[in-house]
Amino acid sequence: ENDTDQSRRLTRDEKAAKNMNIPYSVQFIITCSMEEFNDILNNKSLDNEQISLCRNIRRRGKNKIAAQNCRTRKIDQISKLEEELGSVRSRKRYLLEEHEKLMIDHMKWMVVLDQLERHILERLVMDKEKDWKIRVTGEGVVDVVEKC
């Protein structure tokens, strides 16, 4: 009964290796160096069917390891992208708040400038019949000119 419990826990490759009397563990076949694996294949005590099984065990084992590594890399990439996304979202929130503050400041300054312009024009002794405005040139020169 203990033997049946033991065989149920064996993988497909372990069962096949045991049934074909392969003198190496599945783990060793998968993880050994290429040089050691070639020594296994050149072992005169193994027949062609056993050699073929060893190749298949190694191929499946290497593929399983590669698939695990691929999944790990994928999880790492996703984690890194999630971090980056959080950082970008945080930066976006900051920039939107900053934009809103700047828009409020802009509107306040527009009101202040409008009030200042009206105050200056009211204080100037100019023809009251005409409509005047303050103009600032690109060079920073301030003029009082008639509105067109």
C-alpha cells in the first residue's frame, strides 16, 4: 500500500524512468551539464528507447524551467508597470492640481490688471469722448492708445 501511495506521487517522467530502469534521477537528467548528459547518452548500458526517453525527459524538464522563468519575468514586468502606472497617475494628479492653481492665479491677475487699467485711465487727463486702453509692446514699452 505504501508503494502505491509512493508511485501516485511520481511524475509521468519519473514513472517512465522507473519502468524503463534508467539509472539516473529525472532531476539529474534535467539539471546536469551538457557534457554529463552526453556521457549519459553515450553510456553503452542504455538502449535506444532509454536514450530517447532521457532526451524527452531533459527536453520537457528544460522547457518547464524556461516556462517558469518566463512566468516569473512576466510577473516582474507587470509589477514594474503597475509601479510605473501608479507613479504616472500620481504625477498626473499633481499636474492637474498645479494647472488648476495656475488658472485661478491667472484669473486673479486678469481681474487685478483690468482694475489697474481702469484706475489709470480714469486718472489720466484725456479726452473723455474717446475710448482708451493701455498697450504693452513686445519690448516692454507701455502706451496709452485709443481703442479702435
